[in-house]
Amino acid sequence: MLAPPNMAALNPLTRELVFKIVFYGPGLGGKTTTLQAIHERTKPEHRGKLVSLATPTERTLYFDFLPVRVPKIRDLNVRLQLFTVPGQVYFSATRKLVLTGADGIVFVADSQPARMDANQESLEDLSGNLAEHGRSLSQIPHAFQWNKRDIEDVVGEGELDRRFNLFAAPTTATVATRGVGVFDSLEKITRLVVESYKSKVPREGDHGIAALDADDLGIEEAVRELAESDRAPRASSPKPPVHSRHSSQTMLAPVSASAGAEKRVVVSDVPISSRPADAPTASPAPPVIPGSLSFAEMWPEDERGTARRAEAAIASGDFAVAVLACDLLVARVLASGAAIAGTVEAPRDPALVAMLLGLPGPRYLAFRTTVRAARNREPLAASRAMDAYLFALEVRRARSDVD
């Protein structure tokens, strides 16, 4: 069965539906923190590895990616591919690219009064980027997260809804740093994308999904089953009330003045800098097994963890994660090599920097092709992951030669 454009398809052999959900919103609004909370509180058997490519200043530069496998909905397997986009204004091209093929969108708005203009600009940017894909927000499943509800001085939910929720989409009050409300939000957008899929598939050959309504599918129960019960508080969890001059509504009690700030993650269970005190401790970087071959020592100390993760991912057969780790290593080397072009103000065209380092053009192009395949979740052979790591080592060696 062929699916309409921009629509998830059912694999009749594995009976699996795959949906791409993009978390959109202004910079430092809580998108990355939301994915961290979902990852940390999801049962290990249902979650993949959290991959985040970030700047040295801990703001998302490229994207975050988290695969989540939802427990069976009736007799169907559902896999969610969760992405975030960089919120900074000057990364519009990246946001447009990440939106490609999105089945649903969660707009993460910052509830602070000073961030209302940033929310508005990001929402307008979303509409413009969707238009570039021939789509509109009114036609795509979407939901809103009113984030940072633990801060004392916030805009009321009613006002946020009036200003930004133009198409009466579902909303959730969240405190992403504590995981409050994030699974409620995930359940709402999952329900919407499944309902949208059902409305578009022909009844013949759909294996019965079009004949079911949302309650029959058991979406809420399936999403709830994702979470470890002691680490996934719901938005309705009782909290001491705090009142804002912007609203008469009850908000969640404050826990931190810096709540909602996006933190830096690299690959999988990389330690998260400035992690909230109540968050679980992430596992350390994979150690080098005595007697095994590792090239991590070729990298600066703060890059060795990423290099070891690339090696560990290759050894475990997780080739897409290995390639994305290599992409992070290469990106940082090329960014540091911008001074070769006569400026240190900002990284220049990475292809130009690669050429100045003396790297063969065909090798660089082949590497970029492999990275695109990994981002698009295409099957990758071990040889391509190994070649990507070898290229990363070539880039590192070339950069060291000019220091």
C-alpha cells in the first residue's frame, strides 16, 4: 500500500507504523529538555539512544533525535521518531530540513512573559517552513506544550492559548526539567498522528486500523506503559499552588530559577552537563576494554567519550548511531579549523575547510552521503560505519598536522 506524501506507512510484514514527530519552538524553550525527560523516564526496552548535536555553548545546533517504540496498539507496533530543531533564528535552513516528512509537531512554548515575542517569531517561522514544504499548520497534527510552569511569573495558559493556538490543538502544561506533563503531551500528539493516518488510509488493505476509534486503539494506555511509573509524573500531579499576576490559574510549584534551560547531550547516555539535581545520573562513557583496539587517544580529552561511543556503536551493530557520532567529531574538527581560512569569527563552509586540510573531495562527499543515510534512518552496512569512523580519524590527523 502506498502512503500519501508526508504520511507514515504501515509495514505489513512487521506490522509496524513509524511516525516522525518534531518538537519546535524558540531557543532555550525546553525542546531538548523534553526529549531528555522522555529518554530518562522511558523503560529501557522501549527507548533507543538519544542523539544530540550541540554547540560548545550547550544550545542545540543541528537536532536531537530519540527513537521510542510504543507498546503494541492492538496488534500493531508503533515506533515514534522524535526530533527537535535548533531554536536560534539563524538556523532556519536546519529547521526546514528537519521538518521534512513530519507526521506531527509539538510546539514547545516558553511561558515567561519576556519570551512571548520569541514564541511568536518561532511559530511564524514554523508556518513559513511548512509552506516551503507545501503544507500548513492547520492540516498537520500538532499540539502545544506550555513549558516552564514552575516559574512564579508566567503567562496564564488561557492567554497562551489565545495568542498561539489558532487551530484549537491540544495543550499541556509542562515542567520539562522534572518530566512533568511530557508523557501527557506525547500521548496527545501520538493520538493525533494515528488518527490522521487512519483518516487517510483506504479501508481495504489497512489491516483494520481505519475501523477503530482512538479509544479502541488504547493509545493512552500504550504511551503510559512506556514510562517508568516512579519517574514520569503527570501534569495533574498535585503541587503546592503558586499564583501569577498574569493569571488566576494554579501553577506547579517552582523548583529552579533556571528551569527549562536546554542542556548539552552528545550521543546516547552521554553525561548531561548542568543536570537538574533530581534527575537520574547518566551512565559514563564506555570504557576501553583491555586488549581491545581503540583510537580514542587520538582525540582531545573532551572528545574521547564520543570517539569511544562511535567505536562501541560499531561493535554493537548500531551503525546509524556510530555514523552520527562520527559526524559530531568531524563537525567539531572542521569548526575548529575555520582559522585556516583566515577568520575565527564563525565556522566557514565545512567542505572548504576539509579541502584546506588536504582531504580528498570524494571522501568528504561519501562521508556526507553516509551521514544523510543515517539521519534518514536508512539501513547501513558495517563497512559504511567503519569507513565513516576512518574518515573522522583522517580529519583529526589532518587537523593535528597543521597545528
